[in-house]
Amino acid sequence: KRYTFNRLVALTLSLFFFGVLNAFSQSKIGHKVAESDNNFKNAVGLRAGQTSGVTYKHFFTGTEAVEFIMGVWPNSIGVAGLYEKYVPAGSIEGLNWYFGGGAHLSFRTNRLYYIYREGRYYAYRADYPGLGIGIDGVAGAEYKLPAIPLALSFDIKPFIEINNSGVIFTTFDPGLGIKLTF
């Protein structure tokens, strides 16, 4: 029952997040959004969170970017693609809010892994091998350091995934990022 309740809470929070994101984007229709002051065109770096991995970002306008994240876990690998919209966050140069969405693919194994904790080995099994697909949202803040080619970010990237075994997985996925800009 606890498992089902946690999934229901995660799904409800994700739907709420997507609703707020949709309402915010609808309120911007017909209004010119100020140019973001990110001062870079591309960035490559690392994201630490539930989806941890290598990230690449490319701005195709001053306020719109695409970001790709390749994440690796003990029993799977995944690739996410996100469209992100940037707006300046007040009067602090280099600080921007961003929001958007995208999709991801993940590939899992059904292998047995051992974890050593507190003097004992514990077996961990990934119980559903194969392919998972999902939709992602993202909202966060990014700060481009003015003196050096470095950007720091914090975001929340909720997603809903279904795999080939019919299991639905949801999570909120907060993360920290550090990127080299060029």
C-alpha cells in the first residue's frame, strides 16, 4: 500500500507541476519576453541528481535552448532531450529562470548487483529488463559566472515513465549542475 501511495503522490505532484508550467507559459502568450543574459551559446557539464550524468546544452535563440542528458545507473542507461525557455531572474546579471519539457528513453538490465553496507553484502536486482520511455518537465535557475566560463544550476525535472513490462515510474528528480560554457 505504501508503494502505491508514494506513486500516487509523485504522479499528483508531477501533474501539478505540469499544470503550473502550462499556466505560466500561457500567461506569456502575446507578451515579449526579455532576452536572457546567459552570454554563451553552448555548454557541456555534469548533472547530479536522480538523473545524474553528462549534459550538453545549445541555445538556438537568446531565450530558447535544447539540453541533452545522458544518465548512467548501476542497472540502466538513459538519454533525455529537453526544450528550455529562459527568462531573466531580476536584476542579477547572469541569473535566469528556465522551464520546459521533453522526453527520455532508458534501457535496463535484469542483472543481480551486490551492495556492501554496514559490513554486509545485500543483493539488488533490477526486476524489469528492457526499454522505458517517458515525458519530462523541467524548471530551475541557472547562474552564469561573469568572470569565468562556468554556469551553475539547480532544477527539478519530474518525469513519468512506462517500460515494456507495463510498470509506470514517476519521480520529482531535483538536480544540481555545473557546466563549462563556450
